[in-house]
Amino acid sequence: MPDYPKAIAPDDRVEPVPRRIRAYFAGELVLDTRRAQYVWEWPFYPQYYIPIADVNRSLLVDEHRTERIRCGTGRVHGLRVGETSRPSSVRCYGDDALPGLADTVRFDWAAMDSWFEEDEEVFVHPRNPYARVDALRSTRHVRVERDGVVLAESASPVLVFETGLPTRYYLNRTEVNFGHLVPSETTTSCPYKGRVSRYWSVRVDGTVHPDLAWSYDFPTGPLLPIAGLIAFYNEKVDLIIDGERLIRPQTHFS
């Protein structure tokens, strides 16, 4: 679990979402709302709760059972479009829900094919309005090593500062030693940066260390400075910044 700051969520754990939210399943628009609510079911990021009036109810399949969580009693539904279905992926809440959540619907994130905030696709989970990610150009000197072998060295990195994670150092491809990098089939996404375009494992002295480096060819708008650059997991390589060797941090990526 990531070592996030303790106060990342507000005291009031239900807040209005100021953005238009849409989601699609099997080519159909399932929801379209400007009245969603953020609900912090756990401290690190919220979920969307959608007014039932802004949901295409013809796509919901009532499973005639309920589940009780601290937000209230949810009537369980599935999603169905033609022959494509996602059972038990929807919870509809009534009058016993937390204030502001009566007559709202919570969808399992992965049940949808795509989610959008305004016209920008969002991946993995809703973005936390109390977290931020900044990409800043720098002239720090960065050297990346694994088992004493230099993998990359740069004096013009882009530094990415993301709430709750160690600083990431993105380097120009011309500054990376591709002789030690092995293309990987791994794919992941980030709610703040977008879809990772590719991963690389690292081969040193005959040993392959999986998925140590990655790149975003088409990151989200605020992260455009990292487009095409390569970063390495601080947790799995040795970083020397301006001559100082950093201690490998402990995160959920370690």
C-alpha cells in the first residue's frame, strides 16, 4: 500500500464533483452527469456516486438483493448491453444512505469500458482533487545504476512530483543505455498520467530484472513534458542525484 500523506482526504467525505462525468459500456453511454459526488470509501482517492436520474436505467439488471456498507444499503444490479453483461457491478442507494447520497448509483470502475472527466479519459480510478502531479524541467544531474552498471545519465531531466510517491526522474532516450533494456509486454495506466506506452526490463550480468523502466508517449495534458521520456523505479534501481546516492524508497512498487 502506498505511503500517502495522512490528511489526503477532507473531514467531510462526501463532496460535489465540479466536472462533467461520463462512462461507456459496450458502446453505450451509461451515465452522463454534472451532479456526481465524490465519496471517500478509503483515504487515498474517492469514488463517483451518480444521481440515478443521470443513468441509463434500461441498461441495469436488478439482481433482487442488497448489500450493506457504511454508505448505506445498496440494491445490487448488473449491466447488460445485448449479449455483453457485467453482473453485480452496480449499487443503487436509497433513503438510508449518507447525506447527499440518496438516489445515487455507484458503478464498479472496471465494469465500464471507459470513463471521462469532461472530454478527457480517466484511468484506474477517479482523480483525487486533493492530490496533484507536476512535471518540471530541471538541470539536476541524474545517474541511474543497477548492480553498479550505469543505465542512464542526464543533466536535463524532467522531474515528476506526485502526491504520496517519490520524485520520478524522466530522461531523454538518447541518455539511456538501451543495451541493458529488454522490451516488456506489461501494460498499466495511471489516473493522472494516462496509459503507459511501454515497459522495459533491465538485463545486468545475465540477470533480467522485470519492468524497471517505462515511458508515456501520449500522457495527459498536464504531463506533456514527459512525453517519450523514460523513467526508472526509484525503488528498484540506484539513483545518484547531483552526486548524492538516494536511499531506495519503500512503496507499493518496491
